[in-house]
Amino acid sequence: MTGLLFVFLSATLISQSFMDAMSVVIILYMLALRFSKKTQKTQFQALHSRHSFLFEIGFIILWLATVAIGLKDSAHFAKNLWEWKWILNLYFMYWFLNHYLQQHSGLNQPRVLDVGFWQPLYWILLACFGYGAISYASGIDLFKQMPLTHGQRFAGPFDDPMNFAHIYGMYTVFLAPFVLDFLKTGAQQKKHARDWRAHALASVAFACTAVSVYLSLTRGAWIGLFTGVVVIFFVYNWRWGLSLFVAGCLAAMVMYSASTTFKTRVDQALNPSQSYDSERYNLWRSNWEMFKDHPVFGVGHGDYKEFLPTYFEKLDIPADHFQSHAHNQYLHFLSNTGLIGFIFYMTFILALMVWTHQGYRRSRNPVLIGALGAQVAFHMGSLTECNFERAKVRLVYLFFCALALAVMAQERKSSTP
């Protein structure tokens, strides 16, 4: 199962198709276990507690009903509703990780999911950084043997720097607690060579991946990564969090003065009418008008494309304007599923963050605080991008949610008499 876990993680860092294939493999694997006579059915427990299945099922049914009502007049009803299969991904990844942890608990080996456990992930991240660095320096997509589609922007194994940045940003934040532990106890760890090497390798992977996210020039991912790490520091110690926040702001000011590239990207955000960011601004305006006209159930999840031409005309936006999702996940849910769908989404994501934080406060497990930081990075990045609409980015987010829930499930089990 360890091999399957890290093959899945490799897939999330390399390819959408590979990622989809591995998520299906995990579902099939867990279905086979579910109907095995030897498998303990308690491994297939609810997300929050052993007794919350009815509440969770009710919540999901009501959420899906809200989406279905908004899509009642849609020509793409079945297709758009099928996109909500991500719920299966969340549950099956949770059950897979829960089963894995249950199988490995109590064994005479280093603590499962400690800094040493994740070493294959560090090497994968470093390999992807090396691949991306060669592509970035040469301007050639090594796999396709063609010039990079998005110019001089770091995209690793992906062809899209935005997807790359938001995915790798979550992984970067996830590694931050291990780096923090390394900084706190580095001298002591030298007495234990294995732990010291693992923390050092995690720190190198963190630094390289953070650099690659910066070089992607994806501002939303910059904000998400920085905020996620600051939140982790704040949870550890509010003085550390405040110090990091101030240091980050000062560093940004220095970079704004010293780096033309950084200055240009910031100026584009501050003056959208003077750059292609005006397209994002017009999409925000259009989606806000959709929400105002359809405030309860929205225009239908995924049906925004049918409505954009009408709202472009209403707002005097050229008909040939770039058409896309809202480039803001919260606004996207408001326009597509209305206020009711938005409330369901906010309840879902806030509950996961609250549960993860509560789990960390009880156990001080670095995996939990890393998973919380990754969630924060995802949601902050969603201010300028529809991360939840991008299947590859969403799947990585769901993995960190499932990981946190599985760790907490095992901790609840171990604390039960």
C-alpha cells in the first residue's frame, strides 16, 4: 500500500491522466477490500466521527439537490452533475488512508507519517524541480520537444504554470512544519542521523519547490503559499507568525524595488485595466451580475458559458472577450449555485479546516498542521483562480483533507478505551 500511495502522489505531480487513473485504482482497491470477508468494516467510517454518516449523507444530498435545481433547465444536466464525482474521490482516499494507517499502527518501525516516512515525496519533488528547471532554462517542453506554451514561466512537468503553481504550492506548505522542526531542533537531531537527514532533505525540497512556485509567476499561488506558511507559524507561536508576516512584507517591498519581473506582476494586479488582468476583472463583473439576477440557485453549476455572452452585452464588454470561469472560486459558486450553494461550499471547506485545526491542537501532529496549511493555500489561491473547478488542483486539495481526516480517525481510535 505504501507503493500505491506514493505512485498516487507522483501522479498528482506529473500528469492529469496519470492522476485520474491512480484515483480510479484507489477506488477499485478499496471496493475490493470493502467486500472482502477479512476486512474490518470500521475502516469505512464517516469523515467526522463514527456516528456522523447520516448527517454527512444528508448534507451531500441537500447540496446536490441545490446544484440539480440550478441545472433544471440546463442542456448539460447529466454532464455537469457528474462533475460532482469528486465526492467519491474524497471518501475513497479517506478510506484508503484510514486503512493504511490502521494496517501500520503498532508496528515496530518509525512512526508512520513522520518526516522520514515522506522521503519518497521529497525525491519526487526534487526530480520534478530538476525537470522543470531544464525546461525553464531551455524554453523547451522536454516531453513534447516544443517551445513552452506560456513563455518564460516555470511549469514543471505540467504545460500550465497556474495548475503547477497551485498544486506545488500546497505541497510546499505541507512541508513547512518539517522545516520548522528542523530549525527548532537541528542541533539535537544531529545525534539521530536518520531524522537529521530526513529533515534536511525535506528542507531542500521545500526550498526548491517554493522557488519553482515563485518562478511560475502565478500571483494567486504566491499569496496562497505565503498565507499558508504564515498560518502554520501563527498556530505554532503567534510571535513567529507575526515576525514571518512582517519579514515577508519587507521582502516583497525589496523584490518590488529590485526585480523587474516581480514589479511587473504586482503592477498588473494593481492596474488591471492596463494589462490582460482586465479580462479577469470583466469576468468578475459578469459573474456578480449573474448572481444578482439569480441569487438563490444561480445560473446552474457549469452553465456560466451559456450566460456570459448575454452579460457581456449587458456590461458593454466586447463579444469576442475571453470566456472562462469566474477566476474567483467564491464568486463562481455564487453565480453558478447561488447563495444556497455558496453556503454549502463555505460550510464544507470551513468544517474541514476547523476539524483539522482541532485535531492538531489535540495531538500536535505536524502532518495535521501541514494539511491545514495546504488547505489555506488552496483557499487563498481561490481568490484569483477557480481552483475547485480545476480537477487536478482539486484532487490534491482533497488528498490533504483526506489525509487529515484519516490521521484524526486513527487518533480517535487510539484514545478510545
